[in-house]
Amino acid sequence: MIFPFVWMFLSAFKTDADIYAYPPRWLPSHWRVENFIDVFRIIPFARYYLNSVFVTSMITLGQLLLSILAAYSFARLRFPLKSTIFILAIATLIMPFEVLMIPTFIIVHRLGWLDTYQGLIVPFLFNGFSIFFLKQFFEAVPKDLEDAAKIDGCGYLGILIHVILPNTKPAVGTITLFTFLTHWRSYIWPLIITNTTRMRTLPIGLKYFIGEGGEQYHLMMAAACMAILPVLIVYIVAERQFVKSMTFTGLKR
């Protein structure tokens, strides 16, 4: 598991000749720190980086908020057609995004959201898996805690904030991790929805180092090292909650 990361890190400091050397060299013949500077010089890497951070963060926060509210409604509230709506939400899991890509593109185009942040963010705010996953954890919270909160004067929102969420942090952390990782590396949708350089994201930017004009793998490795930093930070922060959620899954509490 560690080998690809070690190879990527070492290759980020290699020269172009070291990349193609045979037999392969583990260590660079000359540690070329300038590779990281060249990344910003050849492509607008800073713009791609900010776009990825903003788009991924907004999708993660928006999807988490909507999923928490929907999961709480399905787990604790009563309303007409509750079971039917939940089945429709779960049914979205059987359809891969490739099936929905064309109709989604048509809708975004008619809304005038091509090459905009709305077009990159809004289509992914709903996620059936996140709703289902959180609903299962919310249902596991003892009903007595909710009744006690009602006696103390808490409304539905107060119960969600003060009772449900504190007892389901592992599930929330897991969904945060999954959502961030999924959309940080998203490639197809940003590629077809954006037309200008200012709206491109990191996965598309990395592809610019491999093209008809030649391959610059040493620069791509340097860019990949910088691109992976937010992923490592999010994983380190959410890893404990992720392990807890996997431990609690399937256990009756």
C-alpha cells in the first residue's frame, strides 16, 4: 500500500531522464525541487487547487446537511408517503452516475449552469447512500433519550442537534470521509461541464502533463504530491470515526 506513495514522492524530485532510466532508479540522481515550481508555471495549478477545495467542500457540507435532515425525517418522523419516498431515495442506488449523466447535463444546460460552480456542486447534493447509512444509525439511538429531550422542551431540531448527532458521530464522520474522497478525485463530470480554465479542477489539471506534446511524469508526480495533501488531512481527521462506524455496523446498541 505504501509503495505507490513512496514512488510518487521520490519521482516528484526526479529529472525527466531519471523517470525513463532503465533499470528504474529509486532515488533521484539530482533532487530537483524546481519541479514543484514548474507545476505552477506550466498550468494555473493554484486556480485548479482552489476550485477543487471549494467544490469538494461545498458538496461535502451540502450533502451532509441534506442527508442528516432526510435521514432524521425517515428515522424519527411520521409524514404521508414516508415509505414510498424512502424507497425512491434508495432506488437511486441502483443507477450509476453514467446513466444519469446525460439527463443531468441537459438540466444543467437549460438552467444556464454550464461552466459554473452551481453546475459542479448542486447535482451531487443528494445522495441515497448517505441518507440510508445515516438513517440506520439514527434508528439505533435509544428512544428514551429522545423522550427525555422532549420533556426538557426540545423540538425536532433540538433533538437532532443535541441527542441524535452527538451519538452518531462515527456515522457522520464516515459519510464526510466518503463524500470528500469521492468528489475530490471526480474527473468525468468536471470535464464535461466546464469549458474554461478558470473552472477546471485538479484531476483535469493533472491530465495536462500527459498529452500529444509529450509526457512530463516528473511534474505530474510533483503536482500529485500537492494534490493528495487535503485527502491525507481529511483521512487523518476522520479515520477514528470511520473505524468506529465500521465497528458499530451490524451491532445492536
